[in-house]
Amino acid sequence: MTEIVMNQSELAAEIAARLREEVAAAVKARDVGVATSAPAAEGEGVSFGDFLKCVATNDVQRLRAVYKSAKALDETTGAGGGFLVPTQFEERIRAVGAPMLFDQLVAAGRGPLMLRTNAAELALPVLEQDQAPNVESSALVGGVRLIWREQSTDVSESEPKFEQRIFRPHAADAYVAAATELITDAPQALEDTLVSLFGRAYAVLKARVMLRGTGVGQPRGIVGHPASISVARATSSSTQAENDTSTVLAMIQRLLPGSATAVWIAHPFWRSRLMATRLAETLLYTVNGQSLVYGDTLAGIPIAYSEHLPTVTSAGSLILADLSYYAMVERASFSVAFSEHVRFLKRQSVWLFGVRVDGAPLVNAPLILADGAGNNTVSPFVEIAAGT
């Protein structure tokens, strides 16, 4: 009996060669209309990497039988939009964004109202809170008020005012090119890489549009929105720290009363300036006798830093927001498509991940206080004006 000894590199090469042969055979069978394989039982060999491989080889039978994945059709063109990502993998992709700003705010209970829909649009009834209120009521209750009356007299009419907000999730795609060999040689590496890339990219996208979305073909962001109040920077003090302290106090004054989940969102270069004000604090906690940083606060309100805000001297580089007044609507499923032709000469295959999302503030304008003045306004969104 002859003993055959293979070193590690030879074994890896042999495995890679066999995988390439299997995928080539699967592609050839697909092209002539033959099923690539019998569908595996639920749970057998199931992974995101295997799902992506099925998409790459167009193994529709396995995609439907094992992953329950259907074609994601584009309502605007009728063309195929790839395959819907199974729910178990979708949640894994979303979880990857946990270290990112958007997901941190949601986890802390200070994020926006998150809604999901399977429909092309979602109608959300909201109170009209930007109308001048009766002095015996409040803009927060949309026109409803209790009215004093004597016995045996009629009750005056008082009805809430609602409006329909229509959210139509906009399409956004992530284009990822990967070496062709990666698909067959290292499907697990492909899985981990694409999950990480797409999950973080999606978290970044949501943070970006929530803050600075234009509203044209994408969600509408907070910065520059008609509901945001712009507060001028103080300039009368002799030091920058004193001016910044005065500006921060002015911003707090314009925040909607009762905003218990408000958060500061600042450009990262604001940190040193905010820490110099008399309102800032870095909270610490102790684990096993070691002091660890918990986070920055300003006047007792947590600070989150985002690279997606304008530079420090620009308008909107510092925001005080109650994000419960912002709604973001997601289509329930992601989609994924594959092409081996787009970058053929570079020996790369292209993955196209798709999401659909919309978002906007739930108020149209600042709210007028019921103090009788008629021009004192507050808002869930307060931003700093341009200046030094």
C-alpha cells in the first residue's frame, strides 16, 4: 500500500480546485436548464455564505426550498432586483451595525421611531402640532383642550387635528467587488466580510440621512429642516469657552419641554470645545477597581459624535435633538444580486446589496408656546448657526 503525503498548501490547492470544478459544473448545468442539486433539508449546510453561493450560481431551487427566498422585484421597472435576504441573515446584518452611531442611539432609547413595512408606502397619522395653540391648551395635543363650563351648559367643540405623513422607502444599493476565487475558495471569509461591510454601511447610511438627508430621492434629515430652530452663536464674552457655554444654554432654552430622551449630536472636533465649557462632564464607572469612561454629557444630556455633521464653524455642526420626533421607515427585507460579468477582466465578481428606507421629522415647523406671546417657539430639533 502506497502512502500519499500532502502538505498543507497542496491540500488547500486540491480543495480549491475541487470547489472550482463543482461551481463550474453548477453554472454549466444552470445554463442548459438542469437543476444544480436536490434541495437540502432545512438546516443542512445553511449559512449566509451558502445563500450567497446559491445567488451566484442562480440555484433558484435551493433558494426557494431551503432559504424561502423569492426574487425581489422592482416596482418601478418590473425588472428583477436580486433575491430577498432570509430573515435570520437580515437580523445578523443589522446587528453588525451595533457599534455605529445610529444603532447606539436606538439601543440607548434615544433613537428615532423605527417602523418596517412590506408595502411600497406607509401612511402615518400624526398630530398637527405646529399650529398656534389656544392659551388654555398646548400645541403638543394638536388642538384638544378641556373647557370650563357651568352646570347645564353645552360643551364647546374641541377636536384634534391630524395629518397623514406618507413615507415611500427609497432604494439604496451597496456595490461590492470580490475576487472570483473568494467565492469558491473561501466562502466563510466571503460571508463574514460581506455581512460586516454591508451591516456597517447600512448603519452609516441611516445616520447620514437622518442628519443630512436632502429629501430628494432619499430621506429628509434634521439639519436645515423647517422644523429645526437655528440658534446664533454667542460672541459677547472674552473667551471661546464662555461664548460656547452661552450658546449651549440658548440651545437648551429652545428645546421642546419634556424631551427626556434628548441627545446632543456633535461633529467630533467639537469635543474639546464642549469639554471646556462649564456645562460638560465625562462620566466614569468602575470595574474591578479600574475607572472606565462611560461617555460625555453636556448639561446632563449625553453627547454623541458624528462625522456626518458639517465642520465646527458650519451651521448644524452641533445639534440638540429629541429623536422620538423623527420617524424612519424600512422595507422589511434586504435584497442581494450577483454578476460575474461586470468586472470580468479584473477577475472580480460583483455583489449588489439593496435596501429601501425613508425618514423625516414628524413636525413641520417649530411649536408655538401657549404663553400668549404668540412668537415664542420651541422644537424637538435645535441646531447651531454658522460662526466661529
